[in-house]
Amino acid sequence: MKMVSGKGFSALAGLAAAFFLAGCGGPAQDDGASEAGAEARPSAGVVNVYSGRHYDSDLVLYDQFTEETGIKVNYIEAGGDALIERLAQEAEASPADVFITADAGILWRADQRGVFRAIDNETLNERVPEQFRHPEGKWYGLSKRARIVIYNKEMGLPDGLETYEDLADPAFRGMICVRSSSNIYNQSLLASMIAHHGAEAAQDWAAGVVANFARKPQGNDTTQIEAVAAGLCRLGIVNSYYTARFIGSDNAQAAAIGEKFDLFFPNQEGRGAHVNISGAGVTKHAPNAENAEKLIAFLLREESQTAFARGNNEYPVVPGVEAQGPIAAYADFVEDDLPASELGENQPEAVRIFERVNWP
């Protein structure tokens, strides 16, 4: 049995552990605790997932994992920060085995709260490049996305725009649409600027971008794409996978929007475009830690990587696995090799910088 939690997550908060353990069924039920807060004991046929990703394609992979291994996947979906808080509060009583989320910064926050255990899994270490995994094996990247610039095709890409740094140039005054500073994708982008240039230079850059806003930040990345397509702004800063929801879409209205903008990957003559990840780790108090490692390894197999990344129009994290779908046409670009762990480490300073430069 599965449990997906969205709007009703808080109402179900006190029931999750009991649900997991009561819902496992069969012989595995007898080996687990029967009440929330009771001591959880390993169950050979179960793995419990707390996920900050909300894609049906992930659920299909869970079903495939169960069919292949006999290990049943129970899961809760909610926001990454909400799940971190939940895991911290549940502590040793938590039924969770795997925590999955969609940003290196959230993985860092989870690590700071003591959510993960360190593991030394040779298979995972071989499949995931060093920059996309925790140095002590506390989490592993599962898919990648780039934070890029899009531009209105009719207006064209402005002369002189080659890098993220250029976005702060006064030449682009009134051109940029982007979401608010509370968005973790923007926090990770600024964190990468801190890593490359230091806090002072990163603050100057952020102030320059604010001066170049076409309008006050609002909405999500879809909102920025629609604004660029409508000509409300010439440039937008978005995650790559959002663009694939428009380019070549089966929906006529979305496809029409996709015809009005194009993608630009900054810093291709230098360090490369900023890349972030979705990732997963085994929880500190996982009652089914062995099964947790098996699930993560399954998600990193070639065929799983293809499906996992394609489901949200992302890029596979395992080298040699090709991107699929609309985003595949934009898969050949130079990536920033900054370790994903540094994005999280620099996020607190990024938040302070956003506040100082009055980025809403």
C-alpha cells in the first residue's frame, strides 16, 4: 500500500509511522513495530520512502523495483523541508529508509539535521560521479538539471550575453524575469557564484541582476517562460526541465509558447553551466537499510536512469546514459564541475545576500 501526501500531509503527520508498519502486509508485518513510536525492526520485504519529488514516473519505477525484487515500496510525498522536519522529529522512531529530494541545497539541509547515515557502497560510488555525491556517502545524485537563460526569439539573444556574470551588466537593464529569492533553485545558483567568486563579488552580481529586473519576481519557472514568450521580458532564468514541458508539447497552447523562446547555456567558454541534482540517501535510523541501498542502486541502473530522468525531462546522472525526450536536443553542453555539496554549504550566505540586495 502506498501513501502519497500533498495538501493533506500535515493532517496525516501523526499517522505515517503507523501506516507504514501496518501497511506492509504479509510476514514482513510481524517483524516490524505495530505502533507509531515503537521500535522499528528490519523487514526483508519493505522499503519506506520519503520523497520530495512528485512525478508519476517515479511511482512506475517503484512498482518495477517491487516486481523485480519482491521488496514493497511504501512512500510519502511532500515538500523537502517538510520531510526534513518530520524526519528530525521522528528521530529513532522514524519508519523512513530513503529520503529523496530535488535540490543539492535540500540534501545539505537534511545532512545538517542529521537525517542521513554514511554508507560505503561500491556500486553507487562507481555509478555516480564524485561531484554528484556526498564525500562520505550520505547522499547520491539521481538526475541533473541546468539552471539556464531563455530568451524571446523575436527579440533575440542580446549581444554581449555569454555568462551568468553578464546578467548583472547594465546593458541588460529591464530585461530579466526570474522567480523570488526564496526559491531554492535561485539560492543554489547564487551559492555557485559564491563558490566561484566569493561572497562580495556574488553580492555585487546579485545587486546587478536586481537592477536589471523587467518586473518584480513572481510565480514559478513556468511563469517566467510564459512571460518571455509573451515579450514581457527578453530574458528569463529557469531550470532546463521546465522548457521541455513546452518544446514539442502535445498541447497546442503549450507548443505555441515553446515556439517563442529558445535556450541559452551560459559560460560555455569557461566553467560551464550551473548544474543541480535530485538525490537520495539512506536515513540515519532506517529499519530497512539494506533494502534502501538496493532501491537507490536500482534507480541508478541504466534503464532506470533513462526513465527517472525522462519522467521530469532531466538529464541522467550516470555517465553514458543518454537524455531522452525534448531535452535531449539540449544535452550537449559544458557543465560546471562544482561539487554539488558546495551548493548547500553556500546557501545560508546566499540567503543573506538576497536580503541585503533586496531581491524579493
